[in-house]
Amino acid sequence: MKALVVIDIQREYIAEGRKFQIKSIGPSLKNAYDVLSFARNEGWPIVHVQHLQDGDLFGRGSDTADFIDGFVPESGETLAVKGNYSAFSSATFMQFVTEHADHEFVVVGYGSTMCCLSTIVDGYHRGYRFAFVEDASAARASRDLSEGSMHAHVTAMLEPFARLTCANVETVLEQRPLAA
């Protein structure tokens, strides 16, 4: 069984000139939408994680903190608001994973080097199983590393903690081995 975790697909990442803008986000955003559509059609449990905090970035009430069009939670889907990197900082998210503990949690969203990484590693240490849809996520550039380089590095770092997959039905649906 699978459950979908949609992390921080918010306007902050597409807003021109914003600190967290990911300029190469287009293909990963399309892939995330395809995975979300598939999960909805299959009736998977879905949780949308939204990062909100005080201040300018991801600021409560800011248009840039809103979900990107097409990623607004639908009726029956869970909304978990967090103020820290890991989605486990949200009581609603904790309740969702507890209720679906026998599922593999398929992760799409942003940023791969922050909230996706933190959530997956945190959850792994709590005993949950994850799959990271690497082409349905991206990272912002940092220091002298490009967006692509940052994302490639974090994807490699996530390999011990999650099943790495891409946004096609066959690979998303693969069964995770019983032992890592």
C-alpha cells in the first residue's frame, strides 16, 4: 500500500526573484502533478504539507505561501501545516503517518535539500518506509552548486533512507524490499 506526501508545493518556489525560487522547476512540477493525479485516481491517502511561518519567506497570509495551482488539497485529503523543515514537526502529519504506518510514503515536493530530506530522514529513524520520486522534486542553487548539482547530491544522500524512484507508474508502484 502507498500513501502520497506532497511537500511544500508552494508559490515561494516559482515566484520570480524570491530567495527560494527554483528556476528549473518546470519538469519536476509536471512530474509531481502526474504523481498526484495518479494517486488521486487510485484512491491513495494523500497529505499536503504546507510550510508557514512568521516573516517574509513562507509568511502566513502571503500569496507566495499559497499552494501552486493544481496542488490545492481536495476534499478528503489531509492538510498538515508545519513551521520547521521536517513534516514530522506537524501534529497533523504525525497523525497521518500513524494512521497509515503500514503504507510506503511516496514523497514529491520541495525543496529536496531541506524539507524532503529532513522529513525522509526523520521518518526513517521513526521506522517508516519512504520512496522519493526524484524527478518530482528539485533544489535551489546554493553557494557554488547549481540547482541540478544540489538535487543530484541530495538524491544520492537519500538512497540509504528511501527507495529512489521516478514519476512513472511502474517505478512508483515498485514494491520495497523487506530488508534494506
